[in-house]
Amino acid sequence: MTLHSPKTRRPTIYDVAKQAGVSPSLVSLVLQNPARVSDKRREAVQAAILDLGYRPSRAATTLASSRTKSIGLVIDDYRNLWFVDLLRGMESALTEHGYQVMLADSRPGENRIQEAADGLLAMHVDGLVIAAEPSASMLAGAGVPTVVAGWRAGVPAGADLITNDDDGGGGMAASHLLGLGHTRIGHLSGSGGAAAHRRAGFQARLQESGVEPRIVGESGGTSEEDGYTSTCWLLDHHPDTTAIFAANDTMALGALGAIRARGLTVPADISVIGYDNSTLAKSRYLELTSVDNRSDLVGVDVAKALLARIHDSTVGPQRRLIEPALVVRGTTARPAL
Amino acid sequence: MTLHSPKTRRPTIYDVAKQAGVSPSLVSLVLQNPARVSDKRREAVQAAILDLGYRPSRAATTLASSRTKSIGLVIDDYRNLWFVDLLRGMESALTEHGYQVMLADSRPGENRIQEAADGLLAMHVDGLVIAAEPSASMLAGAGVPTVVAGWRAGVPAGADLITNDDDGGGGMAASHLLGLGHTRIGHLSGSGGAAAHRRAGFQARLQESGVEPRIVGESGGTSEEDGYTSTCWLLDHHPDTTAIFAANDTMALGALGAIRARGLTVPADISVIGYDNSTLAKSRYLELTSVDNRSDLVGVDVAKALLARIHDSTVGPQRRLIEPALVVRGTTARPAL
DNA sequence: GCGGCATTTTGTAGCGCTACAATTTAGTGC
DNA sequence: GCACTAAATTGTAGCGCTACAAAATGCCGC
């Protein structure tokens, strides 16, 4: 590639057309569907593109064609890494159709989901994914296909919903602990929607077997600190507890800390199971048993739902749950006798 | 807000103008500089905007004004959370000037930095930040102000460079361990550029005091697993080691695992210090002493450099190092006698 | 060589917005 | 009320691209 006068304005489709000796329309065609153009012209155009360092203006394309081949993804916080699996899942299903994903976070702490969505909509995204807990009822989509991923509350009217089966995952955790022989079981919960479903599924499955879990922190936070203090409370009030299910891996880490502080050992004295199958859980140092909510699969389904709606605006909104998977590692074992 | 015929095309500036009884130009003015418009018209326009649910088309604005008030940030992998601090730092300095940040990752593993940058450039970003290790020499910027953040290799010609002082951070780790009285010190390194600087700074500071560090994994990876195996090697060959400096927190976690596997205790038997001050390090369970590279400050400087270049294209490229900070927690202590 | 048809190529118009000059309106002093 | 300046408002002309209809070209058999 030759660098032509670096300080000049970027080359346009007209520059390419002139250099290749064809019309701008032809260049546009080459860009969109090279197969429709004769070999001779196609090569001339591609050579000119390379030579000039031409890069089509996304803004102009958007304006002229009124579709961007891109879909917007609103997440809550970059630090909540679950979106990464969601994103990869979406991309795997989207790239083959030529779609891109644009990310925006909702300013953690301020919950500006609508604002983030607006920003994305201003860029003419063809579809919108909300992967953050909507605080108030939002209108969101405003015309473009919208799907809520990973949350169940506050789904805007007309939006698809594709989310992890947190009830099912809670049930899996319960079954795992029951299967190992535990009966005096604690649960560290939190106030969020996901935590509520995990709790419900966990509790229901235990009750089927006649076991009543000791639930802590139902209306509290879900940080490591919360996990720590909840575990302390649990060990104070139910010292015979042999297993703890934490609503997420971070809280499980807190539980590990509290257990260690009591001089107890995991899993010999107490089993611990987390949720999310995060990096934390996978760590060799922690070896945390955890429930993986398969956000990658959620992402794939999100993409499919979006594509379906984009190509056929008459399909109605759907709701689907993705089944999680239990990953057994080193923090769960049979209870001591 | 009234919802007007949801299935119709989105309202344009002309719709707003008609409804407010003014010209499109006036609406545009209200959008850009409300103070320049009389109260009466301004309010009429704003009411119309609200009523119609009007959202300016970013594409049209970009095309017409040829500046987007947005800067592009290329990161390597969303999982490497250091970019979050960088981003927040940038945003804190950018939002007051009305600029937005657009993110793109370079497809982890494939190192498609140029591709990611191209995508951003196609959206007419006014500035570009490369926060990923450039594998080959890239042209990057191609006209727009560019700054490389957090890396020192492969800086494109004409780009600014603002990065963490990894040498300084390594020195801080060394000083900390020396100050505690350690003299038999190991270092878990890696093949990357950042690791090399941390190693160099660490080694230099130790040598000033006549201490020669035992360096492992200089040409290896920087995962938890690498930290684990390197530590095993270290403890095999230098069992008298009393302190270990890991090139990052993840490796430090691996070190903790290996130390525990040997039946040794941290920090009683061995002190461990990491780098990055990640969530991991802050965890109450781990309490890992770590060097914080203050990526937030890097972000602020990146933003300032960019703004300076955008507003005055004649300023030359600059290079600046940001001083890191040591965060002492529970994994470092005086050596046993 | 020529009609008839498929393929390739091109002009024209316009997407929604902003810059800028031109025009209108308001404000001032006398 | 008038000349004059400042402030507010508007019309015009694109920004770079694509859709689409129209035109040009190529290809076939006879």
C-alpha cells in the first residue's frame, strides 16, 4: 500500500472509481457483492482500494442504506465478566451473517441503561440486546428488535427474553449437595433477581427431599464481603452446617474466607459451591465447584432471535431459558460422619 | 412522551422543525448550542423533540460535520480487566468535553489489532487509543491522532505513548521486600513486554543492594498455571527462598497454590507480592500485596494527549510514564529468622 | 449480422444532518 | 420614526454512500 499525502482528506468512493476507471456504483457493488462484478473490473477496483488505502465511511453507508449490520449490546459493568461469554456466543452466530456487535455499559452505579441504549440506537443498530438489570420500566427498542438477556425483570413490551435458568441451576446445586449426602445446608443469597431465582430453585429441590436450607442475606448484597459476613452468621447460628451454596462465586470466596477464619477446612468440614463458573472458580488455587450458566449458549440464542426478528418483523416475542451446567471441582465432598 | 405510530420510520430533524414551526437549521442549532437560540424557540423545539421521541442520527451528523466527538479504544481482551480503569480514566477527562469512547477488542488470540482499529476508523473516530500489544508494526492512526497506552513495543510512528512505569513498579516491589529484610528472593516472570520491564526494574533495584534475584519463567507464559509451575521449580532449586515477586496477580495466585501444596505458609514462611492490584489482590480471602499500575491515571493522560492533538494537530508526539503505587496487604511480612 | 435475452455497468436521486452565507428580526441612540 | 449594529433565523449546498431504474454490453442461435 502506498501512502498518499497523509495529511489529505480520506479517499472517497469517487476517488477509487476514478482511479479504477469505473463508476462509483460499481465500486459500491464490489464492496457489497464482489461476485456480481466481472473479474476485470473487480480486480481493478480492489487494486485501487488497496492503493489509495480506501476505507468506506460507515456513516455514509448507514445513512444511504439505513441498515448497519450491527447490533448493540448494553451491559451493566465491564467488570461483570459474564457478558464476555454472551458476547462470544453472539459473535459466533452473528459474524457469518456479517453482523457486528457494539458494546455500551450502563455506567455502573448509575444504571443508565436507557441512556446506553439510546446511544446505540442513535448509531442505527439493527437490533438491541439488554444484558443488564432494568431498574425501571423502559421503552428500550423503540422500533428495533430487542432482546433481554440474562434477566427476567422489567422486560420491555415486545422484547424477546433469553436467559439462564437460574431456578434450574439452583436445583442442580441442591441435587449435587443432596447426592453427596448433605442435609444441613446453608445458602448465601442476595437481593437481586438472579439470586432470587437461584434461591427458589435451590430451596424447592431441597424441600422435595425434606431438607430445609438455612438461608442468609436474602435482602443483602452479593459481594465477597457479604458472603463473608453471611457465612459468619451462618456458622454462629448453625454450627452443624456441612455445606454452603453461594449465589455467586464471589460470595463463595467470602465463604471460604470465613470458613478458614474459623479454623475449618474445605471440603473436609464444609463443602462450598458457587455460581457462575467464573475465572475465580476455575482457578487452580481455589478449585471451586460452581454452576456454569452457559452464557455462551444464551448469546447464540440471542443472536438467532435477533436475526429472525430482523429478517421477519412479524415473528412474535419469545421467551427461552438456557439450561446451566454443574462443574464439580475441589470444594465439595461427602460430609464427615 | 407520546408514542407516535410505532411502526413508522424514525422522526427526522425536519419532522421536529415542522412540529416546532421553525427551520431544520434552528433545530440543529438547539442541538448543538441551545444558548444561541431564543428561549421561545428553544422551548418549542425541545418540546417537539420530546413529543416525537426524536433522536438525532449519528450517521448523518458524522457525515455532515466530519467529526464524531468520539474516540476509539482498542483493547486486547475484555477479560484483561486493566482496561476498565483506563477507560474510566479516559471518560473522566473526556466527558466534560463531550467526547465518547468506543471500544473494540482485538479478537483475543488472533491479535487483530489493525482490524479492530480499522473498524473504529471506519466510524470516523476523532482519535484512537491502542491498549493492546502490537504484534507487528502497524500503521494504525492513518491520519487521526493515535496514542498507545500501556505498552512500549511497536509504537506506530507519530503516535503518543503513555504507559505504566513497569520498571518503576518492579523497583517498588524490590524495595518493599528489601525493606522487610528479605535477601533470598525469587521472581516469576514471563515473555511479554510488560513482564520484561517489571523484571528489569526489580532486578536492578535488588542488585543495587547486592541481592541477586532468582528469576524463573523468563520466556514462558503468565497464567496461574505458569505461576504454579515456576514456583515449584523455584522451591525445588532454591528451598531457602523467603519472598517471591510475581509479574502479575494471576501468577501470584499460582504461587500461593504451589506454596500451599508444599505445606508452607504465606507470609510466615514465604512472602508473595503480585502486580496489577486486580480484584484478585483486593479479595479479602487472598489479601495479596500488589503493585497498582494506576491505569486510571494513564487514562486521564491519554485523554489529555488526544484532546491536545485533536485541537492542535501540530503538537508533536509525546511519551510519558505513569508512576505505579505499592499496595501492601497480607501476603508480605518480615522473613522468619 | 441480427433479434432476443441475460449480465454488467452507470446515472440520478436522496438518506439526515450541518456549515455558512444570506436574510430577517430585535435593539439602540437620537 | 430612522439609520445602524447585533442577534436570531433560514435557505442552499453538500458530506459519502447505496438503491433502483435505465442503459450498455455480451452471448446465443439462426
